Amino acid sequence: MTDLKESMKPIPQNFPRRVMASGLSGAVPKFSARRTEDGKYTSFVSDDEYLQAYQNAEDLAQQLKGYALRKERENPTWTREFNMERIKAGLADKFRSGEWDVVPAEQEWVMRRIAELLLL
């Protein structure tokens, strides 16, 4: 079995890296972090989680590109901007409902990636 990191192109530098989400109770302010293999502390998700988030976002962008092109064919009076706004709103709704795990910074990246793919 091949390693996921070996089977994918590099993660673009502009892809956002998630900060770990945590809930720590108590009256004293707390900082949530994890210890990395090299002994450092970070509040960012692991490299594997980062890679998985990128792969999911790239796959979603590819699928939504196809969706956008199909909607343009089906509704010739709809502008590309109108379609992109509909996709953006739908993406945000899916996240708010808990159906999709694409955080707002990743949603913005997905929208930029769709626009990039539509220009190719």
C-alpha cells in the first residue's frame, strides 16, 4: 500500500491549515496544543489531517467545477457569477448543517480553486 503523501501532488502553499478545535473547561484561560514528534508544541492539526483536508477540498472543487458547468448548460441565462454565488451559499449551508466538514477558510480556498479550474 502506498503512502498518501507519496500518491498526491504537493499541497499548495495557499491551502489553509486548520487549528485544532478543543473545549477546555474551567475559570483559568487555557491553551490547547499537541506535542509533535520533534518535541515542539503546536495548535495546528497533524500533517496527515492537513493532507486529508486538502485532498477532500481538491476533490470537492473538482466535483463542483463539473456541477457549475452543468448548471451553465442547463440554465443559459444564469451568469457564472450567479452560479458561483449559489455554490458558495450551498457550501456554507452544508458546513453549518454539519453535513460537510469544510471550514470557512477551506470554503474560500475551494471557491478560488473552482474559479481557477473554470478558466482552464
